[in-house]
Amino acid sequence: MRVLAIDPGYGRCGVAVVEKSNGEELLIHSACIETSAQSEFPERLGKVVGECARLIDEHAPDSMALEKLYLTNNQKTAMRVAEVRGALIALATRSGIRVFEYTPGQVKSAAAGWGGADKTHVMKMLHVLLKIEKDIKHDDEYDAIAIGVTHLAHTR
């Protein structure tokens, strides 16, 4: 089973392709899609969706996993992230890929063993669970990997 996991965003969007093969969980690809704050939102959205479409073509995932949107104090940001999520869900369904959503607590629980774990603990546990052979600069990329691990755990 192969999953495209996404931590949705329009400034930075974490993406990861993880796979379970012969009982082993593997990180196939991870990245952080970044867009310029000087660009208009439609251009930023197009870049995120275009890159995710490329990943679907390249890696042929069986499913897409996203973190559920949680409300923040910044309503404008929340609305834009919701728009990104909607575009990604539409992309997946048009590509014949099932979409799964997980709460932040579910992600922390699956990745670190406790729903109240902090980001540092989750990052350390991901290195225990998966072979991560590259430097990761942004939390968004780690978040996407953790979402992928969560999906693999929930579909056992």
C-alpha cells in the first residue's frame, strides 16, 4: 500500500509518499512545497496542486491522507488552508484515489504513541519508525511523514 500524505498549506505544504511493503514501512519521498508570499493566492494554490498532481503521476499512490483542519485564531489563514484542502481532495477524487483525514491527536498518537506528544518527540520517533536519510528543514515535511505513518497504522 502506498499513500500520498499531505500537511496542507499554501505558504509551505508538506508532502510525503510512504509505503507498507512486506510488513515494513518505507519513506519513498518527502518534501516541502514552498510558495512566495509575494504571489497571489491562486498562483500559490496552483503550484501546490500542480506539484501534488505530479507526485500522483510519479508515485501512483493508492490513497491520500490529510490532516483535518483545526481552527486557528487567524480566520483568513484557516480559510485559505481549507481551500487548499478542497483542491487537493478534488485532485485525489478525480484521480480515483481515496481520501482519508486524521486529527492532530490521531497523528501524534500513531507517530509518537501519545496524542499529547510535542513536535520534537514526533520528529524523533519518525526517525525510529522510518529510515529518513535526508535533512529535513521544515516541520511541515515531518508533519506529512507523520500523517503517512498514521494512515499506514489505521489501515492495518
